[in-house]
Amino acid sequence: MSNKSEVPVTTTPQTSHLDEAVALIDDIRAMKQRVPNFVIPETKNAGRQLAAAASVPPQFVDLAALAIRNNEELTRGGNSGSVQMRDKMDFADAYDPVADELEALAHFIRHSVRVARNSAGSNALMTYSMAQRLAKRPETASLAPHVADMKSALGARIRKAKAKPAPKPATPVPSTPAEPSPVTTTSPTTAPKTTA
């Protein structure tokens, strides 16, 4: 019988980056439900079609809302009314910074992805370079198949030094100044003057 008390070791499975990314995407998609007036563009050019009316100054919208409130005739013809117009402007003012923040977040995530790919790619290129040198030695010649596989996978991405273009021949400089062109008193579209 052992005097030592054994503590069971519990290991929590480590989530992968893919699992974390999928969960984050689900959270982002769920945010759509929290945004009032959320509309998905129907066409690729939907933004252009909305731009003209969407870019009118807020003061113009306020004046139009005031005119609707003071003149009942203006509420006809599909006008949504001054309260609804003001609500739409309040929505736009409130959620524009949210869109800016999400765009900034997307930019930072794309940068983070590039940094990660750069780090992994740099390490792989250093490994490839080292393996190329070591494969030439008899004691590490077993690396040659790995070098061949890496070279094949890398393909045409290897940059080759660009050949410098041949220098352009210098144009000869005339030793005497060029003679000025003669000045004529007639233009090509008018007939020369004749004296009779």
C-alpha cells in the first residue's frame, strides 16, 4: 500500500486555432441580430445606388423632417414621417463608429494573419536554406530528399536576381546650337497674301 496520495491528472483538451476562429465567426454572425435596421446588400452595386441620397447633409434631413412635421401634405407619397427620419439619422450616427471599429478590427486581424504567415514562412525559408547547405555534406546527405521536396513545393516562388537592363546609349549632343525655325506670317490654315 502506498503512502503517497495520488492526485488524478486531468488534462483539458487544447482547442485548435481553427476551433477558436470558428467560434469567433459564430459570435460575429450573431452580432447581426443585435443591429437594428440591419440590411444585407442585394447587389454588388447597392452601395453606389444609395450613395447620392445617403450623403445629404444632416441639416438637410432635419429641415425636411421639420417641413414634414409642419405640413401634413408632405407625409403622403411614401414619406416615412419626421420621427422615422430622425430615428434613421440617429441609427446612422450611432452605428457608423461601430462599422469603423469592425473595419479596423478586420484590418488588424488581416495584419495579424500576415505576421503569422510571415513568421512561419521565414522559419521555413531559413530551414530550407540550412538544409540545402547541410545536404551537401556527407554526414547529413540524408537531407537531400527533404530539400528536393521543399524545392518542389516552393516552386516558382524563388526570386531570382533581375538582370540589369543594358544602359541606354547616350544621345550625341550637337556641338553647335540648333538654328531656330523660321517664323512665317501665315498660318497653315490661311492662304498666303498676294500682292497685285
